[in-house]
Amino acid sequence: MGSDVNGAGGAGRRISAQAVCTAIRDDIVSGYFPPGGRLTEELLAKRYGVSRVPVREALRTLESEGFVRTRRHAGASVAEPTEQEAADLLEIRGLLEPLSAARAAQRRTEAHIKVLRGLVRLGQERSLQGQLSDLPSLDGWFHETLVQASGSPTLVALLTQLRHKIAWVYAVDSPGRAVESWEEHGAVVDAVARGDAERARKLATGHVERSAAAHRLRRATSR
């Protein structure tokens, strides 16, 4: 179901384009627009209740991010990552998340630690109680807070985009690992709170390596 991303009062062109970009990206990640599906300006403008101008700008942004591909005479379509491109996403995550954890150990504030500990407590409670539906959003909030604690806008931007793309390309099947995963989160936060950058890096590396095994290519599971 489409929605007017301009808001009740109407937004400026730049804000509208950003909102449209987010809406299209979310629809791509959720699978509403499948890989290879065409993305016409008319269709998108109608779906989100905007003019074609912000749609055109949004498509350019999404092409630069790798979600959209534009071919001459064929127009824009949802990108179709190769298996190598998909594997690269997890490898890059394995490099950036440990760096983010190490930086967080050096730059975090007490507010960051408070939020991270609260999220770990909630994640552990939900996983022990089997309330798995809450875990994806808690996990996303945890990793977002951890990278914010790194104090690096570049890392924030890179890891945010990376997490969107991994969610798009991969399905995650790890109900049996939920408790262990949140214990690992807790250990990372302990290292960050102590300011132990090397231990935070090492623990984050192990966490990424173990969680990568739960990722399955969406196209592979649908065949």
C-alpha cells in the first residue's frame, strides 16, 4: 500500500526526495519490489503520492547505493546482486563492525553504555522467553547504537547502508542462536564499557563470524 511521503503540510523537494528514497529502499529490502523488477517513475510517483522529480532524484541515489540499476532504453530496475557481491557484503561487515566496536570502546559516552546495556537486557529476556519476533528490531537498534558510539559519521553511514543491503540479499535463520547471540552482544558492551578496544574488536569479529553462518541467500531459499 502506497503512502504520501510528503506529510500533511508538504515538504520541500530535497526532503521529499530523501523520504521517497527511504520508502523505495524499504520496499526493495522487504521484497515488495523484487530483484529485476522494473521501477518506472510513473509507478513510483503514484505509489508514494509525489511528483516524478523527487522520484528521479531518489532513483539516482539508490543506483549509487547499489539497490537500483539503470540501463539505456530499459530504464530503472531493482538490482540483482551476484553471489560474489552477496558474499562481499558479509566480508565487508566482518571488517567494519569490529572496527566500529573498537572505536566505540575509545569514544563512547555513558549514555551509549546505558542504552546498550538496556538493549542487551531486553534481548536476553526476549530470547530466553522465546519472543523471537522482537529480536530483529532490538538487534538493529543495538548495532545502530554501537556504531553511533564510535563517533564516526563515515562508519555510521557505511554500516547503515550495509545492514540495509544484507537484509535485502539475505534471510537470517538463527532461532537457536538467539540466546548465544545476545550473550555475545553483552560481552562486546562490557569490553566497550571498560574502554578495551582490542577486546571489543576481537569479540565483535567472533560475533560476526558466527552470525554469518545463519545467513542464507533469499533467492537460494525460494527455489
